[in-house]
Amino acid sequence: MPGEGSPIPIIDFKRWLKAESPKKKEQIAQELADACCRVGFAYIINHGVRDDLVQEAFAWSRKLFDLPMEEKMLAPHPPGPYIHRGYSQPGLEKVSQYVHKDGADPNAEDEELRRVQDYKESYEIGSEDFPDQPNVWLPETVLPGFREFMLRFYWQCFETAKELLRAITMGLGLSREDAESLILRRHTGLNNQLRLLHYPPIPREKLLSIEVARMPAHSDWGSITMLFQDECGGLQVEDPNKPGIFLDAEPIEGALVLNVGDLLMRWSNDTLKSTLHRVTLPPAQGGKAGEITPARYSIPYFVSPDPEVVVECLIPDEPAKYPPVVWEDYRRLRAKLMYPEGETAGTSG
Ligand SMILES: O=C(O)CCC(=O)C(=O)O
Ligand SMILES: [Fe+2]
């Protein structure tokens, strides 16, 4: 069975959602927090997002990316890195762990980073109640029902996200009251991001020779990420015991992949790990010359606090490893080189 022997633990979240006693809840919370401390990643089964909704989300995603380019371009990602919504065609977004250096020329840094393009396309969706990041929708006639479904899915995912956040923070030792006031209340759902991702088929050699990438190694920036992936495979997670070595995080039917982002790492003073991960060749392929790697679809849901929230060490009696940071400032710092400054979808790639 995929996942067997993997250092990424499989957690049955029904044991939290349907726990008969606070003691049982505590147990599962500790298991989850332990996975987040050791690996930063866990497979979550019985997570509470209904399977028919997940399947429908993938069906919509396929429909969206199957549209002709001119139609997808009716919902273009706005110019520059700071508003992250709408459609990005292959080559527009460049994922990396690189952070803009003060005083450096961002154009030169950007050119260097973009030598290897990410061969993927994406569509980003947020809540409708957040004017700083307005959604960019396709005209309803192009994909009738898409908008309504995606917003419903967004809020469904948030229900599970809140429970996961609750369990992780209580597993870390926070009282229920502290978990609510310090973490949950700062995550109203306003500022999450639902991302549809499509990695088109590509000759294996192009990925092997790093002529192009699917998604290079990076940590996620926010609090937690819930990832739904199709059966293709290709997600890899850095081995917690061997830096630089990446392990396959093979898809497990019905499971979502949970990972800790930079903010929970900072809040917990590095107790919780924000682990590097990437998307590359799927495992166990024949490797014949000219072989084409199949298309891959994935749907991450990034959970973040509200923009003005200050993130600082919550662990008592420990010297803070990171200075306090406002989430929106940190997001901008990480976003700066992901999209060419001032360039809009359609003028790149
Ligand atoms: O496509 C995937 O499986 C991973 C996506 C991811 O890591 C991201 O978008 O941050
Ligand atoms: Fe990621």
C-alpha cells in the first residue's frame, strides 16, 4: 500500500472528529503534533472533506485547464507578485525558496531564477470577502457553475482546516482557550487560498535534465496546507533526517497531505517543521527514452491568518528564534520573485 514504510505518518482524523472523550482527543492531537514536529507532513484520512466534493473539484479543474488558452486568459493573474488570484499560464509563476535580498536588483535576481521555467499552470481562488485580493473569475458563460462550486469547496475545506489547526496546537501543549485565542481566532478564513494546479504531460528527459521543472523545492509560507493530489504521483518531501534527500509522498486514496507552513514554524519556535517539498517525476516509471510523463492535477488549500496578524514565538521561556513579523509583510517578502514585477499573464511564457 502506498505510504507503507514512509516516514510520513498516516493519521486517522475520525479519531479527533468523533472522539468520545477529551482524553481520546488529546491522544490524537499529540500524534498529529508529533508528526508535524518530526516530519512537518502527515497523510490525513477521514479528514471530513467529503470525497464526492474532492472528486468534483478535480473534475472542475480538468474542465478549466482543458479550455482553450484564449478562454483561460479571460481570467488572467494580475500583473506582479502581490495579488495572487486568477489564471497563470505555464512559465508565468516561478516557485523557489529564494528570498529577495535587500539592495539587490530584483530584475537580475528574477532573470536568474527564471532560467528554468516551471511547466505548470494554476488558478488561484480566495474568499469573496477580502477586497485586498479580489478574485478573478472567468465569465460565468465560459464555465457555468465553476464559481459557485469553488466557493463552496473553499469554505468546506476551511471546516477541516480549523479542526486540524485546533488539534495541532492543542497537541503542542496549548490549552483549549489559548489555542482558540492565539491561533483559531486569528484564522477567520478570509485569507486562505484554494489553488488548482495542472502539470501538463512532458517528456521525462526534460525534467531529468532540469531543462524545465514541475515545482522546485520550497516551504509553504502560511500556517498549514491541505493538499489533494490525483493518482499520478511526483510530490516529494525532504527527508527529516537527511537534508537534501527527497522522499516520494505517493498518493493515498482518500487521504489529504497536510503540511506545516512557515508561520506555524515561527509561532512554535521551530518545534513544528516547515519542510521543503517539490514536484518532479512520478516514482517507478519505466524510463524509456522519449517517454512522456502523464499530466498531474493537484489542489492545495493554503490556510493563513488574517493579513495584519503578528506572528511571534508562543513557546514560553524559550528565546525567540525569529523576530515578530506581520503576516502580510512576510507574504510579500516570499512572493516578491514569484511573478515578474509589473508583468501580466499573457506577456510571458
Ligand atoms: O502539486 C503539488 O503536489 C504540490 C503543490 C505545492 O507544493 C504548492 O503549491 O505549494
Ligand atoms: Fe508547497
